[in-house]
Amino acid sequence: MKISNIVMGFGTAAVAVASLVGCAATDVVAKVANTSFAAVVVASGSRVAWSDEDQTWGLSSPNGDRLLLSSDFSRDGGDGENASDAEFIFDAAPFIAAGLDVAKLPLADGIKYEIEGGKFMIRFELGPDKFLPEAGTSLEATFAELVKFQRSRIGYHEKLDHYGIKLGNGNMFEWAKDMATNDKDIVFILNPEPFIAAGVDPAKIEGWAFAKVETKDDAGKMIQVDKLLKPYNLK
């Protein structure tokens, strides 16, 4: 996969990205979100891995960026705190080079930032839901439990033909409904505002596109917002 075309289709005019729009036929959205996510898992092959220690599934991009999902949101971490329900893991170097001081990242409810071993981690707490034990058998089963318990986090972006998970504070993970007709199979999406507050020039984060994008506000009105975007083609 090449990310040289990362800005193509994102960074010029107002591009509609990551507005996770609910659909009246919610059962259809949930059903196709499950099947399309399963297709991404299959296409990722060995880049999907299970951590027995953390009881967590990980999906890695071709360049090593990762989405982690816990197989049970109610599981307690070994330090007495709740384990992260979801997590993004990226190379920290591009963020640091762009000016990031992680200590200055503003606090956000249910979100923690950390740099360790050269990796930048964003941890999300999504709730106390107890998943069925079957969630530990596959990433697809874990995702199905997420859809079942937290349907409101799952949406469909019609213009890009993407499904996605809203992780909180404008951070999202999206994937193509049909990878055969979409050149952006998965997309990591970050809200740039916390990074700007921590000294980052978002336009200088190597490998990421900083773009004005179109989304809907709470009233359903189309608005322009800033996003950091990192898409991948898995084919």
C-alpha cells in the first residue's frame, strides 16, 4: 500500500470525510457494518493479532499504525483501572517533529494520551459493557459485540461509502463498505484541536493529511471542520 496519495481526495476542496451519518434503516447499517468490517479483517490477514495478556484484538495498517479493541469493555486492568476499550497506536516521531509536547495535551473525558517506546498511544474508554466470551475468538466477533451494545457509535458516510466507529471527541476509525470500489480501505481520523493546543503544527505531521472536511453538526447542518487523516489501501 502507498500513502503518497494521502492528500488526494482529501486536502483540496471541502471533502466529505468521516461524517458518520446514521441511517433510518439501522438494522441495515449494523448488518453491513459487520460484513464490511469482516472483509477488512480478512484483507488484513496476519496484520490482525490477539494479545492474550491484554485480551485485546489489534488491526495494523501496512505501515504499522494500529487499532486495538478490547474483547470485553467491562474487563478490569491489572493495575486496578479499567483496561482501554479501544486504542490508536502511531509512530510518535512525526508528531514530536511537528512540535508535540504530550504533557500539554488537554484532558478529554474518556481519552488518554501517552508516548512510550517511540509509540504515540491514544486510549479510549467507551463504557462498561460486558461482551460475550465469544468476542475473544475473533476480531469480527468483538466488533459485533461493539455494534450490539453501542450501536450509536457506528455510522455510515454516504459520500465516501465508508462505515466507521466514533471513538469520542472527533476521533474515528473508518473502513470501506466495498474495498473493490474504494481506494481508501481504512482511515485513521484524529481531531487536530488537542494537538494544536499542545504545540503541534498539524500541517507538518509527516504522513498525515490536515484538511478541511465537511460534516454534520448536532442539528444536521453541514459544516466545515478540521481533521487529521491517514488512509490506507489494503489491496
